[in-house]
Amino acid sequence: MNAQPILLDFKVRPRHGGIAGAIILTLGAAGAVFTGAQFRASRLTLSGLDLRLEAIESTHNAGMGSAMAGAAEEAGPVVTELSAPWSLLLQELEAASQDVGGAVAVLAVEPDREKGRVRIVAEARDLPTALAYIERLQKSNALRFPMLDSHEVRTEDHDQPVRFQLSAEWKSNS
């Protein structure tokens, strides 16, 4: 048996990239330089736009000072309205409705803070229920002197409920 010797070459022979490798390297470096220049130009443009935006905002905010003062004056009545003791009034209206068997639905509550009065529009199944509701409100901690202003039977409705309006002095803690 005559065996052929096995030759193993563990040393990698150096490969030369040649001209194609040099061209690719040059193009990559040129691309990197071009991208860096574009990035720098974009950053300068962004900085300029930021400065213009700050100038516009400062001009706009200077003009808004007087507008904000006017808005604060207009908001005064709204703040007064919101500071009213609504929760006590609404609790009393709900408690009065529960006391007459839940047969009264409050449709509108219109306060007049200048006069210290409140107007309430509600619906009941019948006139005695409406009168019992008003009588219950006369014991209220939120209202003083609740009085029936008007009432009408809603004949166009199948159940013919009574829509009534009452007014009262509003006991406010302010």
C-alpha cells in the first residue's frame, strides 16, 4: 500500500485587493465625508430655525400679556359661578326628590348670583307631588323661601307630567 502524503497548508496566503478594493475604499471615505458635511449643514439650518422660532415666540408672548389680562377680567364671573356652593344645592335637590319617592326630575337650575336667587325647572308626575317637593325644599339648608312660580300639565306627553318652575333665595356661604 502506497499512500499519498497529505499536504496541509495552515498559512493563509495574503490576498491583494487590487484596484477594485482601492476604489471601493476611496468611495466609502468620500461618502463618509459627504454625509458629515450634510449633517453639519442640517445642524446649522436647525440652529437658525430655532433662533427664528424663539424670536417669534418672544414677540407673540409680549402681545399676549395684555390679552391675558383681558381674559383674566372676563374670567371673573366664571370663577364666581364655579365657587358657588353647588354641591350643597344639588344634594338638597336630590334629597327632596328622594323624599317624594323619586317622582320629580330636575330639568334646569339657573342661578343669579348678583340677586342671590336660583330658578329651578322640574317635572313631576302630578301637581300634589310637585307641591310636596316644594314643601320639602322649604326645609332645605341651601334654599330660603322656595315658591312655585308657574306650572303646566304637559298634555302632549302620554303620562301628562306637570312641569313647574320655582324660585328661591340661595343661601350661599360666600
